Amino acid sequence: MKDDTPTAARSSANDALARIRPTWVEIDLAAFDRNIDAILRRLPEGSRLIAVLKADGYGHGAVELARRCKPDRVAMIAVAQLEEAMELRSAGISLPIIVLGPLESAQIPVAAQNEIVIGVTGPEVLQRVCSFDGELHIALKLDSGMGRMGLMESELRRTAEMIRATPRLHVDAIYTHFANSGDPRDGFTATQNASFDAMVQTMRAAGINARLHRANSGATMRGLVNPGEDVRVGIALYGAEALDVGNSRLEPLMRWRTEIARLKRLPAGHAVGYGETFHTTRDSDIATLPVGYADGYNRLLSNRGHVLVHGRRAPVVGRVSMDLVTIDVTDIERVAVGDEVVLLGSQGGETINAEEIASLIGTISYEVFCNVSARVPRVYRQGERVTVHSRFTS
Ligand SMILES: *Cc1c(COP(=O)(O)O)cnc(C)c1O
């Protein structure tokens, strides 16, 4: 592979890697670019991509990913909270940003000043944006059946009246959110579509017209996108599976790696870890890894999870501690202190993906990603170019 990274930049990246703990997640920025392209290829005429980068880009790092979102390919960035939007603005991100979550009155001027589109999630937020004395861009969230956020059918008439009475408000979009679009056998998405279409008609009849967006990753990967409507895609951008059954996975961006810190041979019958939940049944090579549940390696993976060593699976044995994990490498040859261990991602020909970890602990890939804590440095790779982000160093 051609490396156009200046030698000084490369060696300073290596210095940075040498200074941080050997546990980090690598984020493949080129794969992010390719995932954006793969999603764009699925969109019908006139549809645009809104990249969902809430929760620090599902744990991947919102700022670095936002920098990759070029205006010719990504129309807008969506986050959940104003603080998340402000983090992006402070980092110099100039793309349009929408805050999906509810805003408090005192947050409205901050959003206005920073050209952030406010998701109007209900009558309370509508009241707050109408009371604001200045120009504002908003997007109306309609509840098409999820029963969570959004304006209800019964609230639409009053909504339209308030908007018409407040010319300072610009309605950039009307949107809704699907509850079950990841299930290809579901019928609820069609129900929600019909309900949303009817509500949009009501708004049009009341003089409120705007672009629409409704599809999340599941609906987008199922091809349920109307021409000219935008899509809000999160999980598919990160290369995790968007469907409950089927294979629509793009390229995973995250690879979580560590190194063996301590390796010891224990005799048969020896306890490992808190609570003595594991005892060796033979002479065993037990390796200790400098990573734990405080880093987001879930404690429910105790005696259940696997990691990769030399491209082979090794079981987690004993309890996951706050800062340490123990694995059994007896069946893997020539293992040594300092060898790379992969907790999530690929090594050699083997892969442990977020869905595998999620199913072991009864959750979804989203939570596996989000749980990788701020204590774990993020190392961004694009070819040979490496950037290290750690909360402990600048
Ligand atoms: C999180 C979120 C999305 C993205 O969902 P994915 O399943 O990750 O694609 C889209 N819209 C809203 C309102 C969301 O909260």
C-alpha cells in the first residue's frame, strides 16, 4: 500500500501509540467513507443521507466521523442532544446539524446562534420555539405509532396554527421514526408509513410543507425509501447489521484490541478471578488482559465471551474485573506477553463482531459500541495515517 504520510507524522503517531495503554479501539475511516458510498448507492432519486452521529458516533467518535462527512455526500448530521451538536460546531463542523432530542427553553438561543435545526418532539418544545424571539429552523417530529416522542394526530391542527402565527420559524423537515423496521417480516412499518403519510397530508392541508425523512438503517437497508425523501442512517454506517434476520452488513469500523500483560501457567484445580467462578481443569496457560468492565467490556461476558489471539478464539475465563480480563490460551501455541488480543473485530481470518457480543449479553450491537468507555483511546486509521484521541492526552 502506498504511504503518503510524511515520515515525521508517522513517527509521531507511533510515539503517541507507544505512550498510551495498549488497549485501544481502532476506527477505520476509509471503511466509513465506503459505507457512506454503499448507502448512497441504495438511495432512490432525490434522497439524501443524514448521518446519525449521536452518542459520540455510537462510540466511534463523532468529531472524526463528522470531518469525513462531505457536503456532496452527506446532507446533514443528526445528534440527540444540543451538547453533541455544540461539540461538532466547536470542532469546526459546518454541515447542517439537527438535534433530535427535546430542548429546554434556555437551549433554544444556543441552537439558533449555532445554526442548529431543532427537532420539535412535542407541544412543549413547540411552545418553546414559538416563544423564542428570533429566526429558527425546526423539524417536526410526528408520532406515527411508536408511542414515544413526536406530535400526535390530535396535536397537528394546533401545531400548524402556531407555526403559521410565527413567521420566524422555518420548518425544514417533517419526520417520523420506525419502531420495527429491522424485521423484514414486520407489518408495523407499513402501518406507520400509512399513518405518517396521512399526518403529512393533514399538515399540507394546513399549509405546512417541508422535506420528509422517515427511514432509519433498517428501512434503508430494506429499500423502503421513497424518492425525494431523506434517510437518517446510524448503525449501518458503523458496519453493524441493521436487520434482525438477513445479511445487510457493511464494513465494521471498530476494532478493539489489547495486549497480553501477564501470562502464567496454573495447575489443574486453580481458581481464576473474583468469586472463584472458574477453576482450571488441566494445566492451563492463563493470560491477563489490561481491559475491564470500566472500559466497557461487559461483566456479563465473564466465562462466556471469546477473544482472538493469533487469529484463534480463546475463551474468557473467570469474572471480568473492572480493569482486567483473564483468558485461557492453553490451546494456542507460542503465546507470549505483548501479543495482540482482539476483543471486537478481526484478527487473522477470525472475527468477533458486535452482534456476537450483543447476543451473549442480551443486548444489541448499538449498546456494545456505545459502552466502549471514554477511558479507551480511539485510534483513527486511514491507510497508514494514524490519529490518536485519548481523554488523558491532547
Ligand atoms: C438513532 C436514530 C436513528 C438512527 O437509527 P439506526 O437504527 O442506527 O439507523 C434515526 N432516527 C432517530 C430519530 C434516531 O433516534
